[in-house]
Amino acid sequence: MSDVLPGYWQRTLHLGPDPDGEGDLVATLVRRGVPTTPAPTTPDATTPDPTTPDPRRATTRAAAEAVLLVHGYTDYFFHTELADHFATRGFVFYALDLHKCGRSRRPGQTPHFTTDLARYDADLNAALAVIADDNPGARVLICGHSAGGLIVSLWLDRLRRRRSPLRHRIGGLVLNSPFLDLPGRPILRAPVTTAAIGALARWRKLHVVRPPAEGGYGTTLHRDYAGEFDYDLRWKPIGGFPITAGWLYAVRRGHARLHRGLDVGVPNLILRSDHSVPEDAEPDRLQRGDAVLDVTQIARWAGCIGNRTTVIPIVDAKHDVFLSLPEPRRTAYRELDCWLDWYASQPVPGTLRSEPVPQVRPERGESA
């Protein structure tokens, strides 16, 4: 069906009951491009002329390269500039709104809430199966931003450890300011604090440990404030969504697993800002640094992602490097292109051409 973004379509992925008791879960897979010759739905409807150029129109030929973008916390897919950039590189572009996020949140569900990051495996497995079915033989590049970067890294490591056939579909990983540790004072990362969060999560998993805070990073992005981008503030509010004990404990368990060392099994690129700024910094400083994460933590833990990691700091980039001011944003795209040039030169495994698309069923989550 058509998406809220013109020239995009979406597919709902049904994942079954929520283990956290908030109804049935769905994820939403969004693809750049529309069918070339959609059938008229009413007597007055007209069929688009397939000879008319439209850069957003999907081709009928399966792509050799695909990309799947996964958002972070208080986020969803809206960044068509990034999608267009990948399309000019020859990628068919997909994005995934994870369950309870953006397009996938249903009435009565707590935004972005989960008590186990591994439950997102069902979303990702289902999305990857659809992409492989749409594009037989295509190599898929995974992109994750912030919390999405943590989620996809843990997922890829699990695919490798389980010897899942899906792992052969994936050729590389791009991480945009991945959430690799908890920023703030050292006491927040102390084992006693994590244990206390865990105890609270067991008894009051929806307890808010950090309420939304108006101002800060969000004001540098949206065009109604001091930014240049347009998106739905119901799905990505300026002050963020509340952080709950259950979600935070799930993240800390994910961090612990990552800090023991992962192997995502594919070459990976990490893009980040060259410096962090306080979330309450003056407006000009907020525009020229990461106001969400501590970039020194990203630098410290980047080596735990896998064995073929390239880390590129972007001068004056924001938390989402592709939503930065024009000059650092151009630098981010330039660095991405350099890495993609190398990625394109790597041979596509023969298994992509020979293996059938595995049938994926949603699974209950497991500890990361």
C-alpha cells in the first residue's frame, strides 16, 4: 500500500502477540519507489505513464544491491534525502519502522517499549526475507542509527552464531552514531546501578526513569524550530519519548553483550561526530556536535562490533550525521561514498544466487 511519504510504499509485517502484553505486534517495511503500472482503482483513476521519468519509481528488474535502514529511539523513517542518495548509488532502498515505533505503533502500545532487544530479531528477519524475495540474489547492506545500530549489531551476531541462512544475504553494515554505551556520569554505568535498574524493571517495567525534555537536539532538526527537516512530531517528538526502566535494562544487557565482543560477520563502517556537546548547550553548539551520545564511548567500543571495522569521525556532525548542517552532512555523504566504492568492489558470494529465501517465523525474544 502507499506510504505517508509520496513515492514510497509500505508493507505491514505481522509478528504475533507482544510478550510484554501490549497486544499484537507489527513492523512496517517501507520501500522507495512505487509500482511502475498500478491498476486503476476507480473509473476516474488513471494509470501513470511508465515512460514518464520518475526517480522514485521502482523498476521491475530485481536489484543487485539493496539497503535496509533501521532507526533509533524516538525515531522513524522520514529521511528521503538519504534514500535518494542510496538510489543514485544503485541500491533499492528499504527502511524498517520497528514494532511500537512510528508507523508500527498501535493504540495502547508504549512507544518504542521492549524488555528484550532480541525481540526485534523477528522484525528484522521478516524484513530481510521480504527484501530477498523481492530481489533474488541481491546483496543487502544494513544501516542502523543510534539504538538501531546497537539492535542490528546484536542481531547480526546472533545470525552468525546460529548459522542462519539469512546471514548469507547480508554483505555489509553501516552504523550512524551507534548507541554502544550509556552516556553520563560513571555511576550510571556501575554494576550496582544496572542491578538496581534490573530490579525496578522486573517490578515496574513501565516506570519512567527519564521523562521527555523539551529543547535540545530535537530543536536542531525540525523545520518548525532551528532545523531544516520535516517529519511527524507525533512519531518523533522534539523532547523525545519517556525512557522506561524495562527498556533501559534491555539496552544495558545489550551493551554488556556487545562489550564482551561481537562478530557481525561483515565489513562495517561507523560514522560519528568528532565531538559531543551537552544536551543543554547553547543553540549554536547544539548544531555542531553530538548532543545525545558520548562519541568517546563510540570510539572505545567500535572494536567490539567485528573484525573489519572502519571508523570515520565527521567534524561538527550532529548525532545523526546525515541530519547535520550542510557542510558536515556533505562530508558524511562523501565518506559514505568512499566506503561504498570499496564495498561495490567486493565480490558477491555465490550463495546469494543459489540459496532459496528461507521462510521466517516470528520468535519470542531472548536475552541479548
